[in-house]
Amino acid sequence: MKLSDFDYQLPKEMIAQHPVEPRDSSRLMVLDEKSIEHMKFSDLPGLLRQGDLLIMNNSRVIPARIYGTKDTGGKIEVLLVRRLEDKYYECLVRGKIKPGSDIQFRSAVTSTVKDMVNCTVNNTANDTAEDTVKGTVKGTVIERIDTHTGYRYNIRFQCNGAFEFHLQNIGAMPVPPYIKEQLDDNERYQTIYSRHEGSIAAPTAGLHFTSGMLSRLEEMGVRLVFITLHVGVGTFMPVRCEEVEEHIMESEYYIIDQAAADAINGTILREGRIIVIGTTSVRSLESASWADGRILQSEGWSLSSVRQGCGGWRW
């Protein structure tokens, strides 16, 4: 396949800058072999039936974009890509930086250890300590890595208490670059069923569901199954190869538990319909599928990508 095969014009004025209210009032395109129909997402229950299985990604987005200042006074933008170990992350960086450089990030609040979730003091769980958590975070660039998509930087963060706590204050939601307006409510960049933090971009296909719709679907006899894939740069990194097959799809971490695998395999055995919400959920299933089409309870780094003409799952 040629990358140019996917070229199309999208006028800037057609890119929504604010999420629609309510969520399910967004537009829905319905395709079959003979026609294209334009509907509202709220019409989705009318397209489903009892016994259908919906598979959704319940990963939750972290405020992975942080802004800091170098010792020279220059501004720097950091996007957390992958946690390597405690307080040590692989990052994308916008701005000039080199190994050994320090970056200062300032937290908006000062708190105490007892207010922090999952915090440890001297490696011992302690939710009564009164140690003050300073409102600053320092990052030191340890290493620069040359990848096929450009440089990555491994940065070690230094702060009192859990880095993840500070991240809630120094970080911003990593919305796509074509969204120019300020995000008023961070929860609008989360699905309503998000549970497990780890994504650096939203699994956007699920943003349109409401709690009312999910309740209605369950009342109809539609079964809901949740799996997890933490969205990383593999999902949004542009394809730069003219031959699409040459594109290297970066891995992302997925989890499919036994209950989810059993529900999916049971639906396959009775030849029921499976509706997968979004490409991240599809990628998880492709990564966990056996040769006979069954899904294996598993977790790990996905390397699969779905292309035209490839074998495997058909939905």
C-alpha cells in the first residue's frame, strides 16, 4: 500500500476544538457493503442486539506533557513516553537539550505525604508522616537515544514523594496538536469507563459513550468487556514511509485478563457478534490471539499492526 493512497483534504474549520455535549450527540457514520448512512452516536443501541459483545479499552490518560525551564532559562517541553523505572522515563523533548542538563518543573501545590496516594517514606508505606512535599520537580537528562523516529531522552526525575503525585500538578493533558483551544475539563479527554492510568493519548473511539448508554446496552442484553492497552507513541506517530508496510509500529503495553478472554472465546464459539471499540482494542486482540483465533489471557508489549489483506481477526 502507498501512503498517498490515504491522502484526503480535511478543512481546518471541520476539526472540532471543543467536545460536543452530551458525548453521544456526536456524529456516527454507518457503512455496509452497499451504502453509507449518517447517524448520531446515540443511535448505536439500535444497531446492536441481544448477545452482542462490546470490547472496550479502559486505559486512562495521564497528564504526560510537562513544561520546564533549563538552567540557562530556556523553555522546554517534555512528553513522557514510557516509564522505565521509578522516577525514570523515556521522553520526547521539544527544545534543545543534551545529556547532563537539568530541567526544573514547578508544581502548583504543596502538600503532605499523608495526602498522597501510594506514597512511601524511606521505602516503607506510611500514610501518617507529615513530611512536606516541596512543590518543585527536577529532571536530569541521563541519555539521548537515536530511534527511527528521531531522538528520545531518558530523564530521571527528583522530587519528594511519588512522582506520579506531582505529575497531577505539573502535567497537562497531551491532547493532539490539531486541538488549539485549552481543554476546560480534563475528564473530557477520558472515557467514562477509564480505570487504569498509563496512556499518553486517549483511546478516542470510546469518548462518545455515556453511562446512560452503557446501562441501556446492558439492559438490552449486550455484554460489555474491558481490556487495557496503554496508548503510546505507536498509536499517533505519523507514518513517514511511502510504502506503508515499511512503517515500524512501536509497541504498547496491553492486558487481557482471564474473564475477558473467556467472554470473547465464548462468543466466538457460539458464533456471536463481537464489536471492538477502537484500534487500540483491536491491537490488543491481535497481539493475544492464537493461531486458531482464540484469545489468550495475557499481558505484554504489543508489536502487531493491522493492514489491508492481513490474516487473523475479522469482525
